[in-house]
Amino acid sequence: MSGPTDRPFYAGLMFDIAKLKVAEGAKFKLRSIDPQETIGWDGDREEAQAQTRELNGRLEELQELLYAEGVHRVLFVLQAMDAGGKDGTIRHVLEGVNPAGVKVASFKKPSSAELAHDYLWRVHAQVPGNGEVVVFNRSHYEDVLVVRVMDLVAKDVWKRRYHHIRCFERLLVDEGTTIVKVMLHISKDEQRERLQDRLDRPDKNWKFDPRDLLAREKWDAYMDAFEDAIAETSTAHAPWYVVPANRKWYRNLAISEILVQTLEGLDMSYPPAPPDIRSMVIPD
Ligand code: ATP
Ligand code: MG
């Protein structure tokens, strides 16, 4: 396979995903990123949509290869504020891929059985196996986000979790998992509009959860928690990408680029055919 930047497969505009990546150990300021921006992309909306369609075709091929080869494991972690676009992003990513090789794991409020264990117990049980892609809809990062903001454990308890998470992800990577972590970054105004839409549209009412308003009240505390979590755990082997997500067409393009470029970076090939395949005859 070719490397991530060779682009042998289509003649699209270049999208520099490195601009969305948070460098390990760098001073990271979430508030310096404008959720309205289209960082790394010079084209317009139509060009973005055309490029996204092509990328999704490529993603299908790469996922098929990953599944057929059965060697690599891919973990895609998605975090966002409520109405940040996780569901839409997951629908977008899964469009066209082979469902046999892709799974979504959603992490809700822990059950009593989950709370009776360490916080990574339920997470480790969902990580991808050989040839699989697993999308985490929320993740172990809730244990340093909602848990911190809503004071569910003491400060010294959530603080030491950054270290656990770095080690946990190192373990997964050492054992053959590729990890990509994305924060969908929307503005507080955008969230208001999306929540209002859930109130106004009968077909979206089911998505409205009054508890989302409690989290909205603590917006600034959440931004601090996201900023620290990302700064503490973005590493070369398990990087965070912060994707400005007010514009859905840009968000979809960025996500497709990140996934395609990540999969292109894996050294994959189809498993060898049985040696005598050319001489085999299918009986009538
Ligand atoms: P949507 O964005 O469509 O509302 P969702 O991801 O918010 O979907 P919900 O079932 O509404 O799904 O909410 C899941 C809730 O569980 C979130 O409020 C989240 O913060 C909470 N949660 C997840 N993990 C934990 C955890 N470890 N501790 C406490 N709360 C958690
Ligand atoms: Mg919710």
C-alpha cells in the first residue's frame, strides 16, 4: 500500500489533517480553535461534498481490505458535547462499509455492574479484534469529562486517570491496535440552535434530553475538561484531532480524510490465495 500522502486513488484537493492534530506535549488551547472554521481546506462546500463521496468509496475499499486481511485493529474514539454531531458522524462513517467488520460501542451512564469495577473494565471489553473497526460513541474519556465536571469522584481520582488512559492506550497500540481520537468541536451558539431544533421538530423530539441542559449550564467547565484531557492524552501513537464541527459538510470531509489517511498508513494486503487456485474448477 502507498503511504498516507501519496494519494494514488483520486485527484482531490489536498486536505492537511496535520493541522487538526494535537501534538504531544504541545501547549493546547481549545478556545483558540474556531468551531466555524474549515481548517486545512481551501475548497468550497460543493467541492468538499464531492471529495467526501470519493473518500467514502476509498474507505469502503480499505475497510474491506482490513477485514479480509484480519491483522490490524482500528479504534475510532468520538467525543463531543451534546448535539455535537456524534450520531451524524457515525452514520456518515458507516455509510457503505461492510457491517460485519464494523461495530459501534456507545458508553452511557455506567450500570451498577460497571460501577462495581474499575472504569476501564467496560471499555476494554469493547475494543476491536483482528480485522475490526470499532467506533466509540463516547468512551473512557467520559471518566475525565462528565465525571470531573459533575463532581462524581474526587479531584485526585480523576487526575490520575490521565496516566491510566495513556498507559491503557499504549497497551492497545503495542498489541496491534491503531487508535484515532476525535473531538467534534461545536460552539455554544451552535448547540443552542441544534437543541432548539430538537424541541421544535416533532421528528427530533425523541433526541431531546432535559439533562443536556445541565451539561450546557457547565459549558465552560466542560471546555476546560476537554482541553486538559486532550492535552494530557494526545500522543504520537494515539493522537487527538479536534475537528471544527459547526459546518456538517466540513466535519464529514475532515472525518473521512482522517480515517482514510489513517487506514492508508497501515501496511495492508489481501491474504495470499491458496497455491493451486488457478487450476481449481467449480463442478457443475
Ligand atoms: P445524544 O447526543 O444523541 O443525546 P448521548 O451520547 O448523549 O446521545 P445518552 O444516552 O443521551 O447518549 O447519554 C449518555 C450519557 O451518559 C451522557 O450524558 C454521558 O455523559 C453519560 N456517561 C457516559 N459515560 C459516563 C460515565 N463514565 N460516568 C457518568 N456518566 C457517563
Ligand atoms: Mg444525550
